[in-house]
Amino acid sequence: MTAVMRPQASACPACSAAPAAEALAQAVEPTEAHIVLSLPTIHCAACMATVERALEGAPGVRTARVNLTMKRVSIDADPEQTAADMIPLVEAAGYEAHELDATALNATQTDRSGRELLMRLAVAGFAMMNVMLLSVAVWSGAEGQTRDMFHWISAIIAVPAVAFSAKPFFVNAWTALKAQRLNMDVPISLAIALALVTSLWETTLSGEHAYFDAAITLTFFLLTGRYLDHRTRSVARSAAEELAALEVPRAFRLTRDGEEEQVSVSDLVVGDLIRVRPGGRMPVDGEIAEGTSELDRSLLTGETLPVYAEPGLQVSAGEVNLTGPLTIRATAVGRDTSLHRMADLVAVAESGRSRYTSLADKAAKLYAPGVHILSALAFVGWLIYSGDLRVALNIAAAVLIITCPCALGLAVPAVTTAASGRLFKRGLLIKDATAIERMAQIDTVVFDKTGTLTAGTPELTNLGDFTRCDLEIALGLAEGSAHPLSISLTTAARAAGIKPATLTDIQEIPGHGTQAIWKGQEVRLGRASWTNGGQATQTAAWLRVGSGEAQAFLFTDRLRDGAEEAVKALQDDGMKVILLSGDTTHAVEELAERLNIQHWMAEALPQDKAGRIADMTADGAHVLMVGDGLNDTAALTAAHASISPASALDAARVASDIVLLGKSLEPIPEAVRTARKSTRRIRENFTIATWYNIIAVPLAIAGLCSPLIAALAMSSSSITVSLNALRLR
């Protein structure tokens, strides 16, 4: 016999409650941290592997999975790990990283409607093939009970298949009718329903003809157009959601005792003191109360060169602290921050763009009422003329089927798909269903400067002005800094075969530069005011050796590949080209002269860019905006159409209609030309559909077309429209 040992109950309620409370605390305590980072610069499988290796090899990281399509990495780590711990690991591997709020991205993770459409399309296609095979037997001369058997088998296949596959059309039609209006799905649903009802009636009466194949064929072709249309739309996600996800979810607030406490950004109030560590982003708008550093404002201004930060400087949510710790006094929090206001601008601009009426929508407004009127007139006319309800119903069904807007439903998606394929081969990814139609109307093109017309990385221009000794000292200093100018200097010097000088006591002074000791002398590389340098007409880093005179390393921003060719081609095509930039007046003017751009604006804030585009739109211009930064996002959505490079920030890519996959800007004029050709093809498709109806409808009204012949004619018009669209390839 085995004795069963039971735990004894504690005589003290407090003692027994303590373990229970402890267990509850352990159950509530999170066992894992889920961190999502944006990786805007990854582009291939090798990038994925590098980032995953860098993260998974770090202490506290359990798993790291990179999504190349969305340019994100999802990290599962120990509870004490934060995004601030992960970002340096990614940057050490050579990639840019920004924290994303995972809860703000949940709405964009799945595409259930797309999967449902594809499943309904597959069911309709499978049923159509089977019903067609059965129809061949009837067409071949099957009679009597054999014919009836094939009809009933077709009914068993077609009725549930149509009920399932055509559900989106039935639901949309019913919704429209309840609202006392018509849309394209009303005649579609009527045509499918009439074909089924007529077929069932004929089958119960042992009639010669049934039209189950017509009903399922209609459903298949219409679902094809609907799915193509959905695919072009589903690529685009809400830029406002992406901007919201860029907001820092947590911050380190200073208590009255000067201790740091980690709190949610939603708990911050105006006047709070917030500690922002090197590598961290500003969670609020505020003023620097303590500390010196350098700020990366590229997220908001698009300009990559850091800005010196000292007490009294105003900072904005989203800016990155680069070198030294800063204490910020909050002046705007939550919905009042500049980053959130920008998200609101994007949301407003997106809603304006969504009101754009496509050619298909315009055609539908005229087409839907006409179809019903024709079918009703045919039914009433034949009922009065023949007195035979069966004949009148057959002819009404034939009219509805032959006028069913399959060709119209395919006219735009077929062309959009063909044009998207052509442009994809040229390095352009179309994201929005109406983008091609809007691109065809473009007459004005607005370019951002840094990261768009230029590569966004400084390039040393006067390496030959220095002695080898000075270059060795400068290289030794530059290698001790992560500043963009230091990185550029290091690259140029290494390429010239320069070896770094032997330096001691190297240290980087936040906001100033790098200093060291060389042969007993102090050497410095950094800001003009710190090195006693002079004035420079372009971006410069100053080198001072001992008590000697400081010398300037001069930098310029390299043009992006194809920039000159793209601007010239657009101007040759009769378009007005404008340059809007947040950079200095001198830099913008210099680039405008280099590219022969007559109209430009410097030191433009995000709201300035969006406002300028809104003004041009109000004056009747159709503006194409080409930009890459968060500061361009509102302008991208405000423009009639927009393009972003693949290297752009996530939010900018999402806000744009087209993503430029390659590094060259040369395909941009091709996009405008292809869009104009595509619009011509769409209009040709509408013409084909119109002439088809002009010829086919009278035949159906005259009773010369059965519903089956009507379905075949409808299919022919759909195939013709698709073939015409393929001419774009």
C-alpha cells in the first residue's frame, strides 16, 4: 500500500495568503518581451541573416525573425530587455533601426479578405470546369432522362458553389438596396440569380436548356476582376498607422529625487523632466534642460547631418539623440506633439485621396441603372407580346447576362496588373489601385533633396588639399567617431591608401568632435567653433593640429544615380519640376543650379511642403511628389500621386503610391509615360465594352440569344478586354 502525503493547511491565514499572492504576482509578471524594430535599409536575404545572427547571439534574446517585405524584425527576449538594448546590436551589424509600437500595427498584419476572395475564386473555377464538362455532354446531343440527369448534377454543383463564391456580390448588392441606391453589384447579383432560377425552372420542367454554366462562369470572371482589384489595393497600408507606430511607447521620467522611472508615454505631462539616452528617440516635444549632444533630425527634416544640441534647444518627438545623455523638459505630449500632428496631416490627406473617383466608378454610375432598365423593358415587352412568362424570363435573364459588367469589372484591374508588371521590371512597385490613373494626369513634379535627388551621404571633395601627415591624423581621429562626416572621411582616406596615425587619449566630445594626443600635441577634428576654424561655403569638418591653423575638410551630397537624366526627361516631356527641401538655402540653390531646376524652396518644414503642394493643387496643378523622409510623408499623401525610394523610411514608403525599388531615378519618367498609355488602354477597354453592348444587347432583346449564348458573348468580351490590356507588356 502506498501512502499519499497531503500538504498540511497553515494555521495562519496571513501565511497561507502570502504564497498565493506571490504566485499571482508571478502569473501576472510578463515572461517575455516582444520588441518590433523597423529596418528601413535591409534589402536582401543576406541582410536578413546578418540581422538575425546579430540579435540571436546577444544575451537575453530568445528569437529574432526578420520580415523582408515589411522591413521589420520581431524579437522575443527576456522581460528586462528593451528596444534601446536591441537597436545598438542591429546598428553594429551595419543597419539602421527604429522602434515600432507592435500594438499599433496589429490592423495591418493579416489580409483575410484577400484570402477569402482567392478561396471563393478557386471554388468557382473548380465548379465551372466540372459544370462545363457536363454541359459538353448535353451539347453533344444527350436527351430525355440522360439530359435531365446531367442538368441535376450541374445544379448540385453550381447552386452551392455560386451561393458560396458570389457571396461578396450578393452582400454588397443587398447593402446598396437597403440604402436605396444602385451599384455594379446589383445587376451582377440579379444576372447570377436569374441564371440560376431560370436553369432550375428549366430543369424541373425537363427543358432542353439549363444555364448553370452561365451562372458559374459569370461568377468566376467577376471574382477574377475583383481579386485583381483587391491585390492592387491590399499592398497599400495606412501611413497614419505607421507614423503612430514610430512614436516612442516608453520614456524615462526623472522623479523629484533625480531617479529614473520607466513610464508609458501616455503618462507624461507637460513640465516632466525626461532622460533621453544616446541612441534613444525623443518621446515628446520639449526643451533641453541639461546636457550636450548631437541630434539626428533626418526622421523629421530629411537632412542627415547631425545638429548640435545644448540647453535651451527645442526638440521634437521622433528626433534621435546621438552622442550624450540629455534631460528634456516636456512642452507638448501625446496628440500635441509634432510627430502626432504629422500623423493627423497624413490621415487627412489619405482621406482626400480616397475620394478620387476612378474611371470605372464613373462608368458604374451610368451603367448600373441602364442595365436594370433594359432588362425590365425586355421582360415586360416580351410578356405582353408573347404572353409566355417562361420566354419573357429567359430573355430578361439573357439581357442581364449579356450586359453583365464583366468587361467593365476587368477593364481597370487587367490594365493595372499589366502596367504594374511592366513597371516592376523597370524597378517600380505600384501600390495603389488608382495610382496609374492619377499618374497619367501629372503635370508638375516635386522632388525632395536629401535621400531623393541626392544619395543622403556626405562625400569628401578636397582630399588632395591635405598633406599625408594631416590625413593620417584626421583618419586616426575620424575612426574614433560614428559621425556621418567622420565615416565619410574614413572611407575616402582608406580608399586613398592612407594609414591612421598613432594617437593616444582619443575621446569624442558630444556635440563638438573628436580629440586626441599626437606626439605630445593636442589634435582636434570637429566643429569650426571648437577647433577655431573659419567660415566655409559648404558642409565642413575642421582639423587642428596643436596650435596651428585649422583646415577644413569639405563635403558635398552626391547625386543619386539617374537624377540628372530623370529631371531632364520630365522637363522634356513638358512637366514643371520643383525642388522642396529642409536643407540650407545655399545647398538647395547649388543643387537646383546643377540640375537646371528653376523653382525651388529651402529650409521647408513638413507642413510647408504639404502646404505648398496644397496651394499648387488649388491652382489646378496635378502634382507628383517624390520623397523619402518622414518630413515628406504629409506631402506624399497630399500630392495627386507620389513615389518613394525603397531606401525611404517605412512611413514614407507606405504613404506613397509607387515604390522605386532600384537606386536610379531614371524609371520615374517611364512611370508617367506608362501611366498615360495605361489610361488610353482603359479607355479603349471601355470602348470595347460599349461597342459589345451596342451589338449584343439588341440581339438579346430581340430574343436571338439564350442565356447560354449571352454567357459565351460576355466571356468573349472579358477575354478581349484582358488581351487588350496585355498589349502594355
